[in-house]
Amino acid sequence: MKRKYYFIIGMMLVSTSIFAVQILAHPPQGMVLDYNLETSTLNVTITHSTPGPTLHYINKIEVRLNTNLVLSQDYSSQPTTSQFTYSYNMEAEAGDEIEVTAYCNIQGLIKKSITVKDPAQDYPPEVQIVNPVKGYFHFSGIRLIPTSFDLIADTMSLGGFRLAPLQILATDDVDERKDIEVTIYLNEEKFGIAQFNNVNGYHELKWTGIGLGIYNVKVTAEDSSGNINEDQLPVWYFCFIP
């Protein structure tokens, strides 16, 4: 009788764990590509937060070179609970386009592409808005649930970005991340300079204050040579706290 009782309790715990993982499931939040022309190495850095890297993980990577599929790799788990890097050896030349697609085993995918660069040249930084996440509803900047329905805007935040700030991932072929200047604009008006966080490698800036409406968030990244690149994301913002 006790054995049956423990079995039932155990199955309930397992079912609860699986259900919790499914609730927390979400597509990959970010991906950064880097190709080293000298070593013919493609580095794919993926941000995919999960409480269980053997239950909710990136299960497949596809790599295309100039639209041709050259690599397809399956995985049964991911190395960490948040950010990790896979490296692949592949031949490419300056000017080639590399496209990478990363699939979540539960839902969603992320797709990014780069053009192979000549290391003798100095290129603008790569810049990407990491938080907020497109297609999600946020509370005070914390990502909660996907907005699969078309309501107002597909990226929403109630309470501003007080608990979790705006986060920007900026990388450069010459400068270190901390040396890149990241500026944030709201509807084309300068909002502020994001500060580099040595712990997570992002540039961050809190967005608080009373406001209501859809704001176009634009971020620019400038390296030490004056090269500039940008990323943009429309965000529905509602906050009644000064």
C-alpha cells in the first residue's frame, strides 16, 4: 500500500515538473554569430533561459551558406541554463552570407544571419535589443508570457522597466564590449547612454516614469573608430509611477 502511495506521489511530482517546464517554455531570446575567416570557425552564441536544460533546450541547429544547407546538428540537451556557444568548422569566404537557425524542443526558434567579414577591415558593431523580447508581455521589464494575439503591439511592458532594465548586446570586431558606446532613443529622442554590465555582458539602462503608448525603441552602438550600427523595436509602454 505504501509503495503504491509513493508511486502516485512520485508521478504527481514528475507531472508537475513537466507542466511547470511547459509553462516556462519560450523560444530562444538571442543569438550572436561570429565567423573567423583565418580558422574557418563559426561560433554561435545562443541565449535560451531554462530551469531544466535536459527538458527544455535547443534541440537543433541548422547552418546555411548562401542559402544552401551545409550543417544540421541535433542535441538532446543544452550546456547551460542560459547562454552558451557552439563552434563549427566550415569553409567560407569574405562576402558569403551565413544563416543560422536554432530550434527550441518545446516551442519556437530564432534565426540570424551574418556576412563573412575581411579581418583587415574595421566594421560597425553588431547590436541587438535583448530585453524587452519581441512577442512577449513584460511586467516591470520582466518577460512573462508570449503575446500570440495581435493586441496593441506584440511587445508590451506594464510598469516600465524598473525591475529588469533595457538590455542591449553589442559586439565589435575590434573593440571589447565594454568599450562600445550604446545610446538609447525613444521615438527618435535621446533617452540615455546604457552602462555596461560586467556580469552578464549587456549594456543596460532602466526605463521608468509615467507614460502610455507605443514607443519606438532605437539603440545605436558606436565603436572607437566611429562606426555605428543600430537596432529598433516598437514597445507598448504603460507606467503610472513617476
